[in-house]
Amino acid sequence: MANVALSPSQEADQSSAPAKRRGPLSYLLRNTNFVVGMVIFLIIAIVPTVIGLTIDDTLHRTGSFPARQGPSAEAPLGTDTLGRSVAIEMTEAIPNSLQIGLIAATLGTLIGTLVGFASGYFGGVLDAIFRITIDVFLAVPSLLFLILIGSLLRGVDIYVMAVFIGLFAWAWPARQIRAQVLSLKERSFVEVARMSGMSGMEIILIELMPHMIPWLGANFVNAVIAAILAESGLAIIGLGPQGVQTIGMMIFWALEGNAILLNYWWWWIPSVATLILIFLSLYLVSLGLDEVTNPRLRSEA
């Protein structure tokens, strides 16, 4: 049988067919920014946690090592003025900071999602109340309230701090989701769902939520960055969880011990470098997720 020549448009359609069948997960796994960022983040999260489980608890005590010593075989990242290994303290600080970021981001995203969908879809008085509340929370600087709460509630643990940060992280995603829902609910597929007898909650969960999941993922990553940054800022000014180690508290104790003036570089550089790597990894993950939420970026890729 003779071969039939294909027009350039037909060849383009056939070559793009596999790309059209690719789902969001396939785009993410092929995205260099997302893969590199996720690998860095997983290394930062898993390695200190695993090492921390293998370390004897007695090595966390004050005076377990010679004080103010530089990096050595016994203490790879040196020791502080209290005779604690900086490396061992980092195995506690990194998981705690990541817990604060994940808990606060989860709480803020969950509240923002509930408020945004309820306000945007049901409208009316409920929308007016939520819209005013969102505007108030966005207008008031959240860091100022966190500083006030932190100064009043001394000795909070990482979970209480994460909850407080999360309670001030819901307004921005709520506004964005509300705007998206106001647009989506006028689409024809939502009208068809209403005519088929679906309830408001069914329409939100089945018809609207799938359109918002990629955006929620990107917002969640940004919320983790903001929460870790908020905890570090509060800790550096002395309002962090005093009883446990976090990356922010590591920097705080280094500043309290005049580590910079005394040139104890091993005391504060690992904490600062870890924060930079966390922010860089999550930023790369966010860039990868943007290609899923933004069709223009995806087509260019």
C-alpha cells in the first residue's frame, strides 16, 4: 500500500498527541525545577531526621563536648559556648522548623480553602461577611500580631507557634480562591451540574475543587516558606520556642553568644545556609508547580 503523505499540520498533531495525553503529574516529573527542588528538600528533611534517631539523647546535653571548638571529627560542625555539638543540634532544629512550616501551611491553606469556596460559591450575606474579614486580616500586618502574641505567651512549643502562624496565613489564599470560584461558577459545566440536581457541596467538591488543586499545591509551598520565615524571624528576636531547637533558635543562640563578633563561624553559618537551601528548594518546587497552574508556561515548556 502506498504511503500517504501527511500535511505539516497533521504531522504536528501526531507529534503533539503524546504531550496532550500527559497529565499534570507527568509534567511535574519532567520539570527540572520541580525535581531538583524536591530532591534538595527531601534530603534536607530526611537526612537530619534519620541521623537524629540514631543519636544518643545524652549527647544533646550541655557540656557533652568541649565548648567553643571548631569543626572536628568528634563534632563535624563545631560546638557552641555550652559544649553542645552544632551538628547534633541541627538534627533537632531542622525537623522542628519543617514541622512548624508544614503545620502552619496546612492550617492556613485549609481555612483559606473553606472560606474561599464558601464565600465565592454561596455569595450573599456570607460572602459579604467573609470578604470584610479577609480584607481586615490582609490589612493588618500579621507579623506585628505574632510578635505581640509571642511576647505575651512565653515558653510556647513548636505546635502552638505553628497554629498561631497558620491562623494568620489563611486570608491570602481565601481571597485568591474566592476570585477563582466567582469565575468558575458561571461556567457551563457548573450550570449543567446544578440542572442535574447536584447540591452546592457536591458541585464544590466534584466540579470546582479539581480545577483548584494545582493552584492549592503551589500556594501550600509558598505558605511553608512564609511560615518557616515567620518562625525564624520571631525566634531571632527572642520570641521563638525557648524549650526546643529550631533553625531560628539556633541563630538566636549564636547571636546571644556573640558568635559573629568572636568569629565562631561554625555556630551560625550552618543554620543560615540551611535556611537558604530550604527556601531555594521550595522556590524551585513552586516554579515547577506554576507550569501546571499556568497553561502558557506549560506550553512554552
